[in-house]
Amino acid sequence: MSRPIQATVSVSALRHNYAVAKRAALQSKVFAVVKANAYGHGIERVTRALVRADGFATVELDGAVATRERGFAEPILLLEGFFAPAELPVIAAADLAVAVHGDEQLRMLEAWRPARPLDVFFKINTGMNRLGFSVESARGQLERLRSSGVAKSITLMAHFATADGPEGIEEAMRRFNQATHGIDLACSLANTAAIFAHPESHADVARLGIGVYGATPFAERSAQALGLKPAMTLTSELIAIQELAAGESVGYGGTFRSAGAMRVGVVACGYADGYPRHAPSGTPVVVGGVRTKTAGRVSMDMITVDLTPVAAARVGTPVTLWGEGLPIDEVASAAGTVGYELMCAVAARVPFMDAA
Ligand SMILES: *Cc1c(COP(=O)(O)O)cnc(C)c1O
């Protein structure tokens, strides 16, 4: 027997979520974003589950090349493009599409004599202020890209900073339209939040990240309300039970103290598994199918949970940390973070399993 923690990834949930987003995006193509090892779900597993996707987008070159080598024939977009000239022949050989967001990349392209030209996503900075050509410089830089002869197609691209919030995308759209007015090229703008909240941004290619994994980008709209199902379920078991008298504490620092006599369960899952160390006492957890809460600090290999509502709990009782039966967004919110971070942080020591 090995330690009972395990992450299960549902192929049918991934496909369901992709289909939900595809319907929401109407006629647009939808690329599934599989950066960061498919948001922690495993890029090979996810790209196999979504072989019928319109395309994939990622950040890591090795995962993109491996996806192509497994036979995926649709576009695979590198969202940050390339970082050094040596990557260009590899990118061309695998026929990957690249974001081009800055002057240094343009210079590398101009200096390169490609055996095959590339599909280029020309990125414009519409207010995120991370990557992209400024609204003012975009036309001139686009001309440089065109005359370099390295692009076999050009798609105009931007990324929203506030598609998930009350600020919305109006100002970003205004800047994008100002930069690209009169230029007749395909466009790619929308992330998950914009797919669900801003149809005017769907354009030719949408980029679906968090939604395909069944979590929400919104603070105020749950994944369930969007019609999404959790792809990853993180489970473990109780490995010990403690009977506390009133006034006893649990765990490092003794931050939780029992008001009366109570039972506390010890779960084989800690921050070295990717459970957020900052999750305070009271973070939701499901034990034996019953919702309860954590009690005391998260330690490296264990968390402790209040068994008051779970009279039947014993050593070996199953525990769900997040996923089916407990939205990852609720755990993230209790821990002061977002579902994105929790799913990306599941540690290498946690075994992953496929589920139908
Ligand atoms: C990660 C990423 C996305 C996906 O964002 P979600 O909020 O997960 O849908 C889309 N576009 C770019 C450029 C990204 O880096």
C-alpha cells in the first residue's frame, strides 16, 4: 500500500467543458490552453482527451513539440513565442505558431533564414502591460514582420487584464481597434472569462484555459453556474483520529483549540502535496461524503479536520480535498488564492490517474 493521496482527472469532464466553451464561443475556433503541464493536469493526458480541439496553446516548447509528435494536426500556439534564435528551427520543424510580442523577437526573426515560414500571432498591448507592441507602434512593427517574409500567416492577438471583473474589456477593445483599424487579419483576444462574459471579443480564435479544467475565472460566477465540471479531483484518506478534550490544540503552533470534546481526523495530504499552506482553519473539506472544515495549520504531509459532523469517520475514510463534490474555487477562496494556483501546484509526488 502506498500513501493514499491521489489526483484523478476526468476525460469526460475535460471534453464536456471544452464543448460548453465551444458553444459559448459560437463560430470562433477555441484553442485549449495547456501551459504549465495543462494547469497541472498533465499535458499528454489533456491533449489526448481533447484530440478534437481546434488547437492548443502553451508556453513550453517541449510540450508543444511532443503534442505535435503525437500526431495532433491542428495549430499549436506558443503564447510567449520564442526566447532565443536556436528555438526557431525547432518551432518551424514542428510547424508551431508563435506569439511575437516584442522588438527583440522581431529582430531574431529578421536575422533568420527560415526553411519554412511560421504562423505568427502578433501581440498588441491593450493595457495588461506585460507583453505586446504598443498601440502606437503596432502598425510599424506589423510592417516589419510582413516584410521579413518569415510569416506564412498573421493573426492579431491581445490578452485582457480584466475580462473577469467589473472593469470589463471596453477600454482594451477600444485600444485594440485603434491599433488594428483597417487591417484585415484574423484576431485572437478572448480568454475563458471573455468567452463567457464578452461575446464581442470572441473573434476568430478564443483561448480557453481555466474553463476547460472546470474552474471559474470569476469571483462572482461559479464553475457550476457556467455549466462546467471539475476535471481534477484530489482525494486522500484519514490515517489517524484524535479524541480531543476541551481546550486542547491541534498541529504546529497550536493555532486551533477545541471548544469542547471533539474528534479530529488526520488526512494524508499536506503542503508538500500542493495543498495551500495558507489555508486557515475552517477551509472546506469533504470527509466520508460529508462537508466539514480543516482545524489547525497545514503541515508538510498532513492536514487535520473537524470530524464533528462525520460520526461514522474512521481510519481509511475517504477525503476529498477538491474536485467532484467540492469546487476547487471554494478551497482557493478560503486560502486567499485562485483555483488556477492550486491546480498548477499539485506536487510531483502525487500520483495521477485517468477517469472516464
Ligand atoms: C493563460 C492564458 C490564457 C488562458 O487564460 P484563462 O484565464 O485560463 O482562460 C489565454 N491567453 C493567454 C495569452 C494566456 O497566457
